[in-house]
Amino acid sequence: MRRAVLLLAVLLPLALVPLPARGYEPGGGATFNVPNPWGSATENTRIVRKVEEAFRHVRRTRRDPHPVILMTGYLFDRMTSADALINACRRGVSVRVIIDRDVGARPLRKLVTALNADNVRDRDRNGVADNDPRAGRCNRALPSDHDGLRQRGDAIPLMTPRQTRRSLRQPTGREVTWGTDGSYVLRCSGSCRGAPDANVHSKFYAMSNSGTATDVVMVSSSNLNGGGAKLGWNDLVVMKNRPATFDFLTQVHRMMTAQKPASRELLELTDGPYTTRVFPIEGGKDSDPLLHDLRQIRCSSDLGRTSLHIQQFWWNGHRGNYLWDKIRHLARDGCKVKIIIGAVDRGLGRRMRDARRAGLIEFWDSRIDTDDDGYVNTRTHMKSIAVRGTYGTNRRYRGVWTGTANWSNGSLTRGDENTVNIRSASLWRRYVRYWATVRNHSHR
């Protein structure tokens, strides 16, 4: 008995010692925000904080001695995002950012000052820098404070908006121009791979590692900006341990940096349940992969009538009309079609309302003027379809098609965009629940 008591006395303290907590790993699947006026600050920023937290956990490891963060975006104005990227660069991460607008925003100027300080030119394209870098890794010559780069009293101040614009044009597809830290911020002359008067509208955040995960890819409708958090309903999809998808987007990012024009061949990769596509492509209706997907839908299935839950921010033009023609045809064939729009041209809006009155579809408008000043404050910013039913030969298909591309002409053939189709019953359920949440804050 005494031996049992002594053994218990030895084992009890050991049993009370907590097991070491598992290291950070970004959660997979989908994340959604709740914009104003319904969401709290925490609910507003669910997506942008998840991306920033993943940035903070990218670091050098034995397995990944040369880590990389790749980012594309349309807008950028979050100081916490800038700090997360700068601090990653100072940990030895190569941070490569392609952005379209908001060059005057102070957070972007701070990011450009840090990442582009050691960028150089190679005018004769001989692979040798024309001059030595002006600063070391991530502008380490600057005195720093708690967030990594002091904003007041800098020995070397932030770039002015004019200096920022000039610096944003300098990185090229040749690595020598990126400086010793292998990092840069670039603004292409128009769309990187498309028209000179189009936009970089793609939004992906790709990391060679983040915490215990490797090859992390995040695709979102949201920019890293205040408007994406507070004024729009947005989604984020996280894919982890996907080296093929990470390598694919690394090649795409490199082509965007080199401003290599798009071809007629669609850049597409299927990696398990994920099919990732990037745009623009040459061509038109016959080359449209979304129309091709819609044509594979049949309205009878082993799960009952096939259903489509659609959220689309901007729906217009020739492309918008032929996509609507196909969706209306599916509704007439018996598919259950439920649509929430963020904006639509007048002609299409009238056709959709006619279809609703005919009982073919459910149709909701997410535009809300919350303060009665005559201007829309909040709307859906998503570009997604949740499909359940027959798709191709699969009569029990459940999946989500989402990304950055609006249903307009330019999204297919002119600007940089990215989408992902995901075969997943659990993700389908989450998107349908979120669709219902947005509908409950919309109007007919």
C-alpha cells in the first residue's frame, strides 16, 4: 500500500504538467467577415487578421532556409499588414508584393520604403546591378521601434508619394533588381499580364511556410484594407501543404513581375480538390472557363434538384449577359438558383427582376445605405457560387467556385484575376450558411 502511495506521489505531479502546446498553424477552409453596421471590429477584420497572423509565422527553418511570401492585391492601407510584411523580411523572408492602387497610403509608403530601399537597376539586362544597393536587408539602416520601422523622427524618412510611385515601377522579372533581401513592391503599368489601362485585381497570399504548415495559399475576395474589412461581405479560402499550387502561383507571380503578356492558353492547375486559374486570357465567350463549368451542370441529381447559391459583386456587359443567359436557362430547366448581387447594370438587373417575378429565381440586393445619406455603405464583395447536384459525371457534387473575378468583360480578358474551384461538401455547407447570413441583411 505504501509503495502504491509513493508511486502516486511521483506520478501525480507529472500528470499535472501541461503538455507542450502545438505550434501555430493557419486554419484551413473558409473564413468570412461581418461588415458594418452589423459586425464588431473583431468580426470586421477576421479575414485580414488571419492573413497577417500567417505572415507573422513565416520564418527560416532547416527545411525552408529561403522562405518566401508572395502577395497580389488591388488596394492596401493597413499598417498592421505593412508591419507584418516588413518584420517578415527582417527575419530573412523574401517578401514580394504586387499591388495596383493606393500608392499614397502611408502603410504602403512604409512598406515600399522598407522593401524597395535596396532595389537596383539593370538597364543593359546583363544580370549585373548597375549600382550597389543603398541600404541593407529591409532598410535596416532605419532606427526601429516596436513595430519595426519608426514613423516619427526617422533618420531616413518614409518615401514621399512621388518617390513611392517611382520606386513601385522599378522591380523587374530579373532577380538582380530585387536587391540583397530578394524583396520588392511592384505596381505594374496597368494589368501586369493584360491591358495597359486595366488593373491588378487578383488577391492571393502565398507562403512557403507558416508555423507548422508548408506551402500555404490563401485566396480571397478581400484586399488588405479597411474597406475590405468594414464595407463588404468577403471570403477567404486557405489551402495548406499544397506544394504544386504554391509552385504554380510562384510561377504566375514571376510572370506578373516580368509583365509577361497573357496568351490564349488558360493558366490552370488541378491539385486534389482544388482547381486554380489565373487571368487574363486572350479570347472571349468560347474561352470562358466559368461558362464551360456552368455548361456541365444538370438540374437533376442524386441529391435532388441542383442548386446554385450565387454572390456576385459586379455583374455587367457582354460577359455578364451570356453568363446570365446560361444561369437563367438552368433555372428554366429546374435548377434552384438563388442570387445576391452587389452591383449590376440596369439591363441585367431588369432581366433578373423579371425572372424573379416569373418564379424562376430568388434575387436579393445587398446594397445598403445604413445612414440614409443617399450612398451605399455596405454590399457583398464576393464572387462565388456554391453548387450542389450534378456537375459533369458527378451526380452528387458539392463544391464552391470563388476568387476575385467579377462577371464582367475585363475580368476575363484584360485584368489580372485568380479563381479557385473546390470540391468539398463541408465548404459547400459553410458557403450556403454564409449566403443566408448575407441574404438576411439584404433586400429584394
